[in-house]
Amino acid sequence: MHSNYNINQLSLNMATFYEPEKNHQAHYIHHLVESIDFDDSYTFGRPFEYEPRVLLKLVLLAYSYGIFSCRKIERFARENVVAMWLTQEAQPTYRTIARFVVSDTIEMMLKSSFSEFREYLRKNGLIDEAVFIDGTKILANANKYSFVWKKNTIRYDDLNRQKAKKLLKEIKESIVNIDFADDLTVDQLDEICARLEQRIEYLNEKVEETKKISPNPAKQERRTAKKYLKQTRERKQKNSKYAEQFAIVGERNSYSKTDNDATFMRMKEDPMKNGQTKPGYNLQVAANNQFALDYTLAPNPTDMRTLIPFLEKMDADVIQGPIVADAGYGSEPNYEFIEDKFGVFDYLIPYNTMLKEETKRWRSDERKVMNWHYNAEDDYYIDPKNVRFNFKRYAYRHDTYGYKRNFKVYEAEKFDEDRKENPNALTKKGNVRKIYINPQWEYFKGKVKTNLSNTEKNKIYRRRKYEIEPIFGNLKAYLGFTRFTVRSKKKVNRQMGIALMALNMWKMSTSSSKISPNNKNKKKTIRIFQNFQKIRMVFFKDRDLCHSLFAIYCHTLIALDIKHLCYNKAKKEGVYMSETISCRQTLAVTSHRVLASDLNEHETVYGGALLALLDGTASISASRFARSQCVTAALDQVNFIEPFVLNDSLCIESYVTGHGKRSLEVFVKVIGEHLDTSERFLGMTAFLTFVVLDKKVTLPELSAETPEEKSLCADFQKRKAYRRQKIAEQKKLQASLSLDFPWYS
């Protein structure tokens, strides 16, 4: 029987005390905002209806829940019990919240909050000295078709000036009674309009005096003057329009008419798959241990030109150790700026070609100067064709953005020792070859390589992926912040600060944030409790129905996670937990279609190609069984049963059929199919032996289930004994072989 429900019944209202759980982000928001040294003394203007601290707490809490609309925040303050506790039941209107989010007050409070937050993290050992920098793009609150391109503005402005000059020329020829200077320019269109207006006023008076004359020459001249005045005003209006566009775009290549501070750039989220540009901002974040320490919004689509402005704007207490970033920031101006301003700290920023330079193809390329011989004492290069390049002179270049690069120019020796012209010293057009070397750039490249080759510094650099990238993932996926709701750089900068600080508060409320950034064992342990928060919202939608199911799920989850942790610990110590793995669990299947490039002169598949496919598939089965790195030791009993021809389908199956202490046997069979007739056939079988490299690994037990698996596993010891016999015979054969080269005989 249901309990009595009557909302109209008179009841006695009693105040009840409520406080969020101890680890809720509301507590961190409260302590952070209260620690801000905020001078809210009244000066001038409209007084605050609500204290700024209350509004900041409400906005941070709402943003941590992924609520960005001011109307929804207003409703959130009325209905959410945590918000009511945090604001002491204050209910500001959406207009008050909207004014506060973009006000100067919140900018000052956010700056202080980031400073207090960094001090708290360092005091509690939650971050170390390294600073990880990366960027992502956030959509602006602007129409995606409201673009203004700088190149178009330049082009249209040139056309407008050409038309204006042509118009001035026509005016000079047609209206002889107006005196114009010969050097009158387009920028003096105001003066031209004023003189034409004066001329029209004079002609109006003259027309009134000569009304009876027909045809009236004054009317004809007035008609021409009005036409030129209209065209001149159009040119003047266009000139003002383009001048305004140049002032707005500045050094950028584009801007949006809806939000003039937004720049059009390609986003990672491209649902149309056409590389369409959209208005947005490039968010740059400095982080450590997945906490955002500082940020800025840049108009540049690429990261390379954002580093210097970011470091210049950054607070002094942010950089206290090595600066870490990806190869998108590696450039000579960035390296030079960091060395000049932060010379005591290392920069772990690879340049864009660093990985390519380590490849065999790059190192064997004779065109690369780095592969040439260099004589530092006499300062000359010798290329692989034995052409000597001597130092000639110094040179410099300015790039598009005005940065000056200094070069040393080396010129090839045109004549050899016999005073004969060396064709290898000339270009295709017959000019002497020259190379340009940038000594400063080569110094920076060498320093970066040295830093990243250091074991300790390389460990710091490898942390970059999971130190900074999760911030962007949580910002866009967890909070759902992918687009600004305000316009202009000042306002979006303030909203971005709120979102990042709200993300920091959410991060503080999770258990994983209360550990040292270098303590990996604790991170694994805390993962157990993180799973509760991921599924809590799913199961608690209907508490009465799902309470027991949630409890069962949680107990199961804990057991599985504890088993996983113990297994990893045992693996690290070299002792695995005793378990049994079936042959089916090690099964690996790959498919391949025979193409014309796979065929030999007999119109069948190359045997070597088949062996390569077999080895790759078998290695997957071996790794699944051992859970460690394995290498191929032997390829035994290979049987080519049926050939494979063009357009056949190959299905390669492999699974483990036996093992010793460190070795294991993998059986492979290849099933062919004629795709034209759907006929299947057994084309090939083989046994491969793999060896586990890690000597501490103890292999699990193997169980067979199907008749085929049982048959193969039963004969494993026979094949193992036969293999040992063959190995002994091979050793005798190897001992009798000669190592002399045949051409020495």
C-alpha cells in the first residue's frame, strides 16, 4: 500500500542542516575562493547585489557540472542542494550572473585564484618543477560563414584605389571649373567630396537664375557633378571599410564579423571531412600533474608562434623548472627566447625534423649536409662526391614575421687539383653550388638532442602526453566545453579561466589528485575508487530498484581491480599468479587476399611471403600466452599442401599447443578459399618455436578443449624430443662449416 501523498496538506517546515560529502568539489571551491585576497570596498558605480565571492563560488560549481548557460545557472542555484549550501541559498538572476562572468572583478579574482592554487599545489607536493605546455582549439561564439580574409581585403582595397584614381582622372577632365592638385591621392577623398558639394551648390544657384534657358548648360554640369559625387562617396565608403578591416585583422590572416577577435582555423572536429575553417581561439595551457597552472588564448592557428607571447604573459612563479612541449613548438625564435629569459632551466622541446633525422633514410641521404664531413679547424665541408665547400661570407634573412636568421655561406670549389672544372661542383644551370648553414640553429638542435638523450630528462619529456592532454580531454568531453558563449577576447579569456579553474576543482575532488605526481603505484590503487564515480550516476537513477545491483557490481569491480593490481605486482617481481589459459584464448586470426603483386612466375603466391604472414600471426598467439616479449627461435615442419592463386582468400589461424619453461610452440594453419566458387581447402601448416626474453617470467598452464587442440597438445612432447634431436645434429653441422670467404681461395 502506498504512503499518503498530499502536497496541499499543511506541514511544519523545519530547517535541516546539510553539508556535501567531505571530498566534494564544493569544499575545494569554498576554500579556494575564501583564500583570495579580494578588496571589495565600495568605490564608484552600481553596488553589488550579491558578494562577488558568492557569485564566483556558484559559477565555478556550475561549470564543474558542465553548466555554462546563465539561465541554467540561475535554475541550478535554486534547485541544487550543493549550490544552495555553497551560496547560503542566494538566488542571483541570470542577468546578474551574465554581468559577473564577463566583469573586470572576476578577472582579478581568477588571477588571484590561480596564484593561490599553484601555491597550494606546491605546498602539498601535488606538482613538481616541470611545466608542460600544449594547446587546443575552442570554437568561438560566431557564425561560421562570417569570415573576412586579409588577402581578399588587400585585393579589394587595391581595386578600390585603382577605381578611385580613374574616377579622379575623369573628374579633372570633365569638371574644369574645380581646381585639383596634381598630386591628389585616394586618401583625400573627403576634400574631393567637399569641393564637389560646393560646386553643386553654385550650380543650383545658377540654374535658378537661368530657368528659362533650354537646354541649360548649368543643369548638365550639375547632373555630371552629382554623378561624380555619388561615385566618390562610394569609393570613400569602401576605403573606410577596408581601412577598418585592416585595423581589426592586424597581423592575423582572417577574422569573424560576429566576433572580431576570433580567427578562422581548422578544427580537429571536422564532421564534413572537408577541412572547413571555423572561427575559434587557440587555447594554450601550462600544466603539471593534470592541473592547469596558467593559460592564454592566441589568435594563431599553429602552436609555434604562441609560445613566446604565452611565456611573456605568464606569471613569474609558474616557471620553476624544465619547460616541456611537443615538436610543434620547436623553432629557433622559441629556443632563443627561452635561453635569454629562462637560461637556468632546460627546455625539452624537440624540433619538427628530429625523429626523421634518426631514420636510416635520412642518414643515408647524400643531399643532407648533416651527413657530410666537416672540418672544424679549417671550416669546410666535403660532400659524398668529394666536393669541398669553403666558407665564403656571412648572410642573413628575415622571415615573414621579421625574425632575423644569420647564415654562413659555403661555396664549392669549382676546379679540382688539376685545375679542371669539376661538374659535381655546379648546379644544373651551371652555377657554383652553395650551402647555407645557420650556426645558432645547429647549436639549438644539438642541445635539444643532448637534453632528450639524457635518461632523467627523457623521463620528464615522456610524461608530457599524460600530463597535459587529459586536461583538454576532460575540458571537452567531461565538462562539454567546446564552444564559448561570449564574444571578444576579454570576455572569452575570463570564461576560459572559469572553466579551467572549475576543472581543477573537479580534479582536486577526485582521489587520484591527492598523490604525488611521480607515485605511480598509488595512482593504480586509486583507480579502484574512480570506477565508483563513473557508474554512480547510472545505477542511482532509481535507488530502490538498483541499490542491490549496484552493490553487487561494486564488490565485483573491487575484486577484479584488486586481482589486477596483484597480478601486475607479481609480474613486476617475476612471479605470476597461477592460472590456466586455454588454446582458444591464444587464438590469432588474420586474413589476406592474393593480389597480382604476391605471385611468382608460376602464378602462385611466393613461399617467402607466406612465411612472413605466418610468423606475424604466430607471434600474436605467443605474446597472448606469455604476456611478455617473445622472439622466433625456429620454424619447423612447414608443409605446403595446396598452392594459392590470384584472388584467393587466405585465413591464417594460430594458437599455442605446448610450452616449456621459457619456450613455447605455436601451431599455424592456412585455410584457402576460391572466392569465385566459395571452395575451401587446407593450403599450409607449420609449427613455430618462440622463446620468452624475460627470464623472470613463469608461463601459465595450457588447456585444450576441442579435439584438434587435444590431438596437437598430446603430441607436443614427441615433437619437442624430435626438435632436440635436430638441434644436436645442427650443432654438429655448424661446427664443421668453414667461415672463410669463397673469393680468398
